Amino acid sequence: MAAGCRPLSAAPDLTIAAGIARGLLKFAVSRGARPSDLAARSGMDPADLCDPDGRVPFERYAALMRAAKSLTGDPALALHYAEHVDFSEISVVGLLTLASETMIEAFDQMNRYGRLAVEVEGVGAGDRFVHSHERDGYWLTDLRRNPNAFHELTETTFGRMAWGTRQFGTTPFVLEVQVTHDDPGYADEYARIFRAPVRFGAPRNALRIDPAWSTHRVAAMPRYVFGVLSERADALLRSLESNRTARGRVESLIMPILHKGEVGMDAVAGQLGLSRQTLFRRLKAEGVTFEGVLDDLRRRLAEHYLTGRKVSVNETAYLVGFADPAAFSRAFKRWTGLSPKAWREAA
């Protein structure tokens, strides 16, 4: 991890990729806002934004957006952020869309990996964007819940869709825009950016698009890159989903301090903002106990260290929280039926 950066605590209910928040902060600074003022108003510590694939609370991103609009004096900043900052520069999801064969495949990637960019209400593991053929055309609809609570996300999402497609052809992608929020006072910027009729106060957030775009070729990167990026995105998605469970959140807090050997349930519950009893109930609902999670994590890490052959048995014992190598050997034999030395030789 780079100097001056620090890891985040366990993920809260809704998060957004740190790269997107960092891109917004840098864009606001380029428009005249001071970093210290942005941090003070939003509670967003720049040290949380070093890893673009890290996670930050969505509510802080929303606060950062509002602070940026105020400090730059630009009420349409969200639209301008979408217009000027390429999605591929701030998110692995953006890179995946560029490496897709066709536009429809690019949108499939947005649905599959969209949570890596931003988690939204009311979608969960389902698709956020749906395509539908209707009497008046082909529509792409955003299903996130409570969109008017932060309409700026609609602006950045639809703005990037409109601007991102223009690098691949001159045929207009967006033919009509519907948004559920009222006219925010800069309808002229909507008209300039979307180059299509905009209906405010609509019953849904949706774009009517030219159906020819579904088969339009993208492939801005070699197919090999698509495979590499997909593997990276899959790993990030597994990590994100793990942190949605009580077990995953406990493990993420235990791992950095495991070597200290003093991993208590009360301390972990406190870091999660829970009582000991609440954490006990949540783990029980997932069929595990705190002691069981700790024991299993120690086993998995010990097997990893010994298989890698980069540390000794005694060093492995220390890294997984055993002050006494003999106690570690007994625990390892209980886990695997083999001594640490025999396991290493077999591996």
C-alpha cells in the first residue's frame, strides 16, 4: 500500500469504488475547489482513496458531490464530471466495457460488475439496467430505488453512457431521456450533453436508444485484456460479496491483527459498531461462531504460508497468532491430521 494510505474498516451497507470518489475529488479541484475544504465538508479522507478498487461509504461520496458543487459554484458538476472524466480511468468496470466486443456485451458487463463501481438501493444481486422493446422504441431503464434522494448519480450514469458511446461512432446513441427528478435548474446543460429531448419528473429513469447500437462494435482493447480484466473483476466481486456477510466482515478485521494473538470478540464487535450479542446472533444465523471463524481463518492462512515455503513453521505460528510453536503444531494436526512439517513436505 502506498505511503500515506490506510485500509478502510469493514464495508458499510452501501459503498462506492474509491477510484470514482478520487476522480470526483480531482475533478472538483481542477474546477477550483480546495482539497482540504472538500475533505472537511464530506468527511472523505484522501488516504481512503489511494486504492482505486477500495471501497468508501456511498453517503460520503454523496456528501463529496454536494460539497464539490457548492465549492466550485457549478450546480451541474455531476453532468460535467461524466462529460470530462472517462469511466475507464476510474473503474475496472469502465475498462471492461472498452474491452467488450459489442455495445450489448458492454452493458452486460455493467450489469454483471456494476456493484464494483457503485452499490445502489433496491437491486441487490439482480440487474440494475433492463432493456425493453416498447411501442415507441428501445429503452434502457435504471431500476435503482429512491433515485431522487441523490439525482446526481442518475446524471453521472446517463451522462457517461451518452458521452462514452460517442468515441465509437457518429450515430446518436440517446434518442430521448426520462428522469424522475424535477428540473434542477440547468436543463440547457442536459440538452447540450444528451443532444436529445429530456423529460423531467418522469415515472422512471430511462434512455430511449437507437437499437442499432446493440450490435455496434466496441473492442477498444484486445480480447486477451478482456479475460484478464474479467478475472480481476470476479475476484473483486467475490471480495465485495464476502464483506456483505457477518463472517466476511469479521475476517476482514481479524486478518491484519491475527499475528498479535489477541483477537477478542468484544473488540471486533466494537469495530463493527455492534454489541457482542448482536454479532453472536448474526454469526449464528450464518451457521458459524466467532471462535469457529477465527479457527478456520488460522487454518487457511497457515496452509497458505506453509505451501508457499517462504516462511518457517515457527514464523507461520507467529503469523497466525500462536506464541507457542508447540501449540500451533497441535492445532495444525487437529486441522489437517498432519504436522506442519509433514504438510509442507506433502505440499
